[in-house]
Amino acid sequence: MQDNLTPQLMPAFSRPSDTAQDQSTTGKATSTAPQPVNPTVLIPPIKSKGLNASNVRRMRRIIAEDAEWSLAIVPLLSELCIQHIVKNFQNNPVLKQLLPEHQQKVLDHLSPDLPLTVTANLIEDENYWRRCCAQRWVCHVARHGGSWKRMFFERHLENLLKQFIPGTTDPTVILDLLPLCKNYVRRIQVDQFLHPSVSAPPRDGDQSDSGSEGEMEEYSTDHYQLRDLVAGLKHLEELDLVYGVKDCGMNFEWNLFLFTYHDCHSLAATIKACHTLKVFRLTRSRVDDDKARILIRSLLDHPALEELDLSHNLIGDRGVRAAAKLLSHSRLRVLNLANNQVRAPGAQSLAHALAHNTNLVTLNLRLNCIEDEGGQALAHALQTNKCLTTLHLGGNELSEPTATLLSQVLSVNTVLTSINLSCNHIGLDGGKQLLEGMSDNKTLLEFDLRLSDVAQESEYLIGQALQANREAARQRALNPSHFMSPTTNGPENPAG
Amino acid sequence: MNPPGPLEKEDEHLSTPILGPSVHSDNPQERIQARRLRIAARLEARRREALGECLDGKKESEEDQSKSYKQKEESRLKLAKLLLCGTELVTNIQVATDIREIQRRVEEEEIKRQRLEKLENEVKTSQDKFDEITAKWEEGKQKKIAQDLWDMLNTQQLHCAGLIEDKNKLISELQQELKTKDDQYVKDLKKQADDICLLLERMEEQVKNVMKTFRQELSHIEKAYEVERQELLSSNKKKWERALQAHNTKELEYLVNRIKKVEEYEKQLSKQRIWDCEEYNTIKIKLEQDVQILEQQLQQMKATYQLNQEKLEYNFQVLKKRDEESTVIKSQQKRKINRLHDILNNLRSRYTKQIKQFQEENQSLTLDYKRLVMQFKELQRAMRHFALIDEEKFREIWLMNEEEAKDLIGRAFDVDRIIHTHHLGLPWTAPDFWFLKNIGPISQQPRKSATEIVEEVLMQTEEEGSEETMSEPESYLDLPKQVSAKTTRKVLMLLCDESGFLIESKLLSLLLPLEKSECYLLRLDAIFSALGIESEDDLYKLVNFFVKYRAHHLPSGQSVEKLPVEAGKKKNLSEGKQEVQSSPRLIHPNDVLKALEAFVMGLNKPRDPRTPLKKRKEVRDDSKDSEYWKALTMVIPPAKQNLWDALYTALEKYHLILTERAKLLLENDSLEQQNTELQMLLQQYLDSKINSELQVPPTQVFRVPTKEGSASKG
């Protein structure tokens, strides 16, 4: 763009003025500045004319400020060519042959509605994909690794999967997309799988997720089989599935949430075959012990798996025992079994596996019923474990004996940073003992004791200790780093 | 970031510095000015940003920790607290739902349990009722009377109806419960929606709150910084002004001082000038005087210079001549040196030549020497060979001569014997001389080695044991006569027993199976070799030493007694038997070692066995030869020769007589023969036929033949 300016009057002034605009806006604006101006660039003469008409003197000044302004009434030939390329991009995609600056221009002006078969493997430019995304969804690119292109394909695939009805939708719709998106998709996050029996109307109209599933008379057969899709995606790292229907409201039927054995076996085979998988989540899908065991068996010795989330299911002690076995046969770092039906035996087997585990960092057993027996076993395990940092035992009917053991753990363990004991019956004495344990601990940063019958005084004192630990941790983090970084980062980060 | 955004911002931004020149002003000059300013400001900002934002910040923070730092810390704590509280507030909802869920679960469980109980009870009671009814059916079958049967059927019906009603009631109850559950579900849904709404609200509120507080804090911090900056600016300005003031006053002061000084210096200068003028004059006069003096001196110097020049020239000439002379001498010396060098070289070459020559000579001489040595050796060998041959020849000649002599002697003896026996009628005894036994050239008997002696001694003594009477052995003829064989033997036995340590252990083991005497022999051999005893003499010395040693150490009386005994012993060995008893007390076995030591010390004479051996070989003792031969000639003593002479003459005479007699006898014989012949002739004549024919035989005539027969007989 700057090249165009060279023949103009007063180029020296126009440039700084241009940057001055950018400077006056926030720091971020510099990178995004070209975009809002783009439409005007396409037809510079019109703009200048319009302004000319209004006020010549003002225009004169504004021209000086405008980087894009050109005296030429006829656009340059290169401009015309670019326009033409843009117009016929669908039929004749010419991009790589252009000069970089022209490429940029073409990309800036391409329509986001172009078919994916043309754009998918040709265009790498993030801005283009950003426009594509912005056109369709409310965007949180940070959730997709900061890559707009990846986000576009992931969301696109997700939508397709959500809308897929086995038996009615053509599977090729998804498989056709596979060669286009296989290089970019790293995560599949599907929070609903529609039922074969679900009648057509709710989903063909709605773009949104809120399909109001109406009448389901028939018994469900199986859901969409991910096997082919997953096998084709070579960078897939995360699989987040819910075998259920969202927002069914008063149309609730148990069938909607049926995760069949066939589904289970197919899914197990799929995840076993996918060696790049790092995160596997299967929540709210009524996975019971047997299905959990099938899935976990397929995950034994998986080369990459780091996170397993089976929360909000129906897993009992047998399934947990399998998970405990998995702990010693994989490199699992995060295990989430929140809101299942784990009881004391399951917790004991987990504790047994945890005692000498060196991988697991986070364990979540929220809303189970492991009771004191299981809690004590876990506390014993934590005395030897040197890896676990986060432990969630909220809502587990724990009481004073567990608190006693945990307070001992607190004084010994130097790894744990976060414990959650909310919604238990710790009691006043238990709170006091925990407070004693806290007084010896220097590493714990979070300790949730809400609604667990602990005296307010001890909770407050524990809070003080945590505060001190947090300060110490902050100092520790600061010391090696530059002195200035926290002071500048502190106020700016939240503001931005 | 829609287009109006930046414009607005720009306006905002530009509105603040109203005081300065504005880009919006109508004056183009002013606009240009404004833009320039703006560029400068931006450049400055960029530079500062690039250079040392960190530095500035650091400095500031270090300088005024008081305000900005405090503010920052404060806001940080506040914000952290806010965030914590906010998250807690938000998560409170989750916790609340969790606990509600737990409660619900507990209640549910309780209700479930109750329901199950109730159902079980119901089942039980209904089963009872059913059993009752079925029992009654059996009863009913037995009833014959219709009335009864009808009644019974009615009651049964009633019972069944009751049962069904109970069941229906239960079902309706359960359905009721289901309905309430449905309601509950709807309520829960609503509740959840509310919760979610609340959650959202709280989150939003939280976000807003946080944003607000962050902004606030930011503005606070900014303000604090601003205030600080203002303060800093004002203080710096004050400082600056103060410094400027001070500087001005000082400047003034310096100026005044300077003026004063200038005046002073001017005064001093004028003074100095006058003084200098005077001084200059005086110095000028003085110097002129000096110049005159110096000119005079110069003249003088010139004169001396002339003089000196001449002198020097003369010297120079002299030196030149000397130099020439010296060059001549030098050349001569050089030539001489060259000559000497030549001579030296010649000498050297000669020297080397001579060395070579001498070396060659030396070589040839050594070769000659070697050759001579070889020749000498060969000569020696030849000599040895000839010596041997000579000896052989000598021996042969000797033997021949001896044989001849002996023959002669034998004949002489025979003659003597014949003379003695036949002629003299005396018994003849053969003279016994030592030389008669001798065969071959007389030679000294070889010295016997010690061991041979020992062997001899041993053998002899053994023999002695068997033969009481023993003639003196020949070998002892040349023994030193103080020591008897027995004593020697004793001594040797003693030695053998006591000094076994001198024998090698290997040898001992080898000796075991041997005979006693042999064993002794070998032992002694070993001992002697160890002691260094080689020859016969040594051995006898040893034995003597032992004997003497004992004699020395015994009480004197005994020794005196012994010695003559031993001296006597050699003369008569038959007597020796008595002495044998005393000899075992020769020496105490314990003293043997001491004696031996002393002996060995004494024996330590320098030995040179080679030379005497050689001499012995070369020199033959021929002193006895003439004796021997003379002795051989003197076999027949002169007395006997005289006898023989006398006998010869006598026998001559006798022979004469005998020859005469023989002659006579011969005559006699011839006569007799004639006689016989005559007789025979006679006989013949007598016996002839003619006689018979003759009438008178002659025989009758005489009787002669008879007579003759008797004479021949007699």
C-alpha cells in the first residue's frame, strides 16, 4: 500500500499521520487497522469524490491524513487485476503466483462464503479465516489454539456432527469434509449426538444448537460412528463427546441419553486406534461400569493420553477399579470422575494406584460417595504420592476422621496446591485439625471448605494461611523473572 | 473497531493539548508546526519506549517506592481479593447446587428405601390375602350346598375386589408420586434455569465489577504516577532555578574579582617594566665589558691554537711514519704466520700419514704375532708329540738296553751259578737287587690323591682285620712314618662321622643303599673336596694335625706316653695291636670340628697346582739313571771277578791237561782201531777157504784173536 503513496504529495506527512491514528487507538488497533479501511480502498475515487463534494478544504487535510488517498481517478492496472482475481476466485483461484503484497490484498477482499473445497488447502491467511469465523459464530479463538483456521474447521465439523442424524443424513457430508480439514482439526467437541429416530424438523431449520427434539416414538439404535472420521484426522488430540441431546426441556426421554453397547465398542476401537489423542472426555452419557471398563480397557497403555474425563456418568466401583488400573498403565495426568457413583471400595482402589503414581496431577471425585473409608485411603496414598497437585473431594460425605488424616498429609506433602472439601461434614473439630495441618504447610494455595460445617474462625485462619502461601508462591515466581514484569503485567492483563 | 472509533479517539486525543498548535487550525503554518511537533513527540515516545522503558520504570519505582509502589501493591492486593471473592461468589452457586444435590440424593435414597419397604409390605400382605383366597377356593370346592357356595363366592369376590383395590391404590399412589416427581422435575428445570441465570448474572456482574475496579485501580495508579511526576517536575524545576541563581551570583562575583585583578596586574606590569629597564642597562654594560675580555681571550686562544696546530701536525707526521712501519711489520708477521701455517699443515699431514703407517704396521705386526702364536702352538704340539715319541723311543731303547743288560746279567748269573755249583761246588744264591726288578725307565712314582690313599687305607685296614699277621704293605713304603694306617683310619672315620654337614644332602640320599666302606669312601671324598684336601700330603698333614692336636690338648703325661708308642708303632705292625686300644681315644668327637677349623685355617696356603704339575712333566730325573746303569754293571762284584780270574787260570791249566789227555786218548783210540783192523784182517785170513784147503790151517798155529778180545773188553 505504501508504494501507491510514493508519487503523492507530502508523503512524509501522510505516513506519520496515518500511524498517528493508530497510536491514538489502543495498542491492538495497529494490527487490525487495515481492516476497517479496506472497503474504502476498493473504490478510492468514490470516497475522495464524496468527500470532495462535501468540503474541499477539509478534504485537503483529510487527504494528507489518509494513507490510501490517491489522486488518480482511474485505478492502477494491478488494482483492477486484483479485483478481477477476487471476483473469479471461485473458478480460478490464483494466489500463490502473486507478489506477497498483492496476495495480501486479494486475501483481504475475498468473500468468506467461498466454497471450502477452494479455500481449505489454499489459504493460510488468518485474517481470511477470521472473517469466516466472525461471520458465523461468536468467536473465542483462544480455545482453538489461537488459530482462526483451525477454529473454523473445528467449529464447522462440530456443527456437522451435531446435526448428523444416523439413517437420514448422508455420511458423505462429513467424509467429504475430511480431506479438507484433516490437517487443521485437533479437537472434536460435540455436546450432542442426535438420535436416529429423531424426526427431521428440528434440525434442518436451526443453525443453532437448540434443536427442540420433539417426538421420539421408536427405540434408539446407535449414534454416529466416529471411527472413519477420527482415523482420517491425523492431528486429532482432543475428543470431547456427549452422547445425549441438549436442551430437551420437557421433551425428556431416557432414550435420548442412551449410550449403547455398540456405540461403546465402536468408540473404544476408535480411541484405541487414535495414537495422537491426548484428551478424552465422555460426559453426561450414562456410562455405567461395563461401558467404562470397555472404554478404559481400550485406553490401557495408550501412547499419548493425558486427560480422561468421565464425569457425570453412572460409573461405580468396578469402573473406578479399571480407572485405577489405567493410572498405572498410562501417562494420565488428569482424571475426572465427578458426579459418578464411586463408593469407598472404588476410592480405595484409586488410592492404591495413586500411592506410587508419578503422572497424575489432577484428580476430581466431586459428587461421589466415597465416605470416610475412601477418604482415609486417599489421604494415606497422598502421604507417599509426590505428584498430585489438585484434589477435588467435594460432596463425598467425608467427616472428621478424613480431616484428621488430611491434616497429617498437609504437614508432610509439599506438592499439593489445591484441595476442595466443600459440601462435606468435616465438623468443628475436623476444621481445627485441618487448621493445625495448614500451619505446617507452605505450598497449598487453594483450600475450599465451604458448606462443610467448619467453624468460621478456623476457615478464616486457613484463609490467612493460604493467603500467606500465595504471597510466598508469588514471590518465588517473581524472583527468577524480571523485576518489572509483574508490575506492568499485573494491572494491564485484566484490563485488556 | 469500526471506523468512527479512531476518529473519536483522535478527537479525544487532540482535544487535550489545546494550548499547542492544532492540526485543525486554519492557519497552514500552524498546522505544519503542529504536525512537526507531533512527529517529534512520537519519535521521542518511540525512542523512549525502545530505549529504556524498563530503565525508567525501574528508576521510578526505586526512587519513589513511597507512592506508586504502595499504590500498586494496594491495588494488587485489592484486586486479588476481589477476584477471589468474585470467584467464590460465583462458585458458591455450584457448591450450593452440589449440596442440594447431595441432600436430594440422601432424601431420594430414604424415599426409595421407604417405597421399597412399603412395596414389600404390600406384596407380603397381598400375598397373604391371595393365599387366603386360594385356600378358600379349596374350601369352596368341598361345599355342596349352593347357598353356601354362593355366599362363599360372594365373599371371595369381595376379597378379590379388596385385593385389586389395594393394588390399584398402590398404583395410583405411585402414579401420584410420579406426577409429583414430574412436577419436581419441572421445578428443578426452572430452578436450574434460575441458577444458570443467577450464575450468568453474577458472572457478568463479576466481570463488570472486575473491569470497573481494574480501571479504577489503573486510574489510581496512573494518578499516583502523575502526581509523582508533577512533584518531581516541580522539585526539579525548583532545583534548577536555584542552581541558576547561584550560578548567576557566582558569575558576577567572578567578574568583579577579575576586574580587580586586572587593575592590580597592570600596576605590577608597569612596575616591572621600569625595573626591567634599569636592569637591562646594567646588564648591558656588564656584558660589553665581558665581550672585551672575551675578545682578548680569543686572541690568546688563537695564538695557542696556532702553536698547537703545528705541534699536532708534527705529531701527525710522526705517527704516520710509525703507522707505515707498523703496516710493514704487520705484513711480515702475516707472511710469517702463513708460512707457519703451511708448516703446521705439512706436519699435520705427515702426522696423519704416520699414524696410518703405524696403524698398518701394527696391524701387520699383530697378524705376524698371531701367526707366530699359531706357529708356536703348532710347535708346542709337535714338541709334545715328539716328547711323547721320544719318551716312547727312550723307553724302548731303555727296555732294549735293559733287556740286553739283563740278558747279560742273567748269563753272568748263570755262569756264576755254574761256576759256583759245578766248579766250586758251593751253593749259589741269586743276588737280590732292587734294580733287577725294575723294568722300564726309572720314574718317580706319581703322587697319589688323597682319596686313593684313603681307599688304600680302608682296604688295608679291612684286610688287617682278617689277617692278623700282615707284612708291611708296599704302598706304605713311602708313607710318612709317624702315622699308622689304623690311626689314619680312625681319624678318617671320626672325620666322616662328625663332619657330615659338609656332604650334600643329595649325595647322602644316594649313599644309603651302598656298602659301608664304599659309603665311607664317598663321604670322605665329598668332605675332602669341601675342605680342599687334594693330595696325599694334605691328607697326611691332616691326620698328623689331628694327632698333634690331641696331643696338645691332652694332659701332658698321657701325650708323652703316647708319642713314643706311636713312634714305635711304625716299626712293628704286629705290635700295633696293643696300641689299637689307645687309638680310639685319639680325639674327642666334640673337638673334631674345632680341630678341623684350625686345620682349614692353617691349610689356607696359596695353591698353585698348575705349575708344579707342568714342571714334573718336563723334567725327568735322570740322576738315578747312571746309578742304575752303573749298578747294573756292578752286578758281579769285583771279589767275584777276582775269583773268576783265578778260576779261569786254573781252569785253563786244567783244560790244557784235559786237551793233552784227549790227544792221548785219541792216539789210543787210533791204535786200538789199528789193532782191531789188524785183527780183522787176520780173522779174514784165517777164515778164508784157502786155509781149509791148506792142510795145515794157520789158526792152529797161534792163538792171538782171543787175547785181543779180552783186551778190547777191558
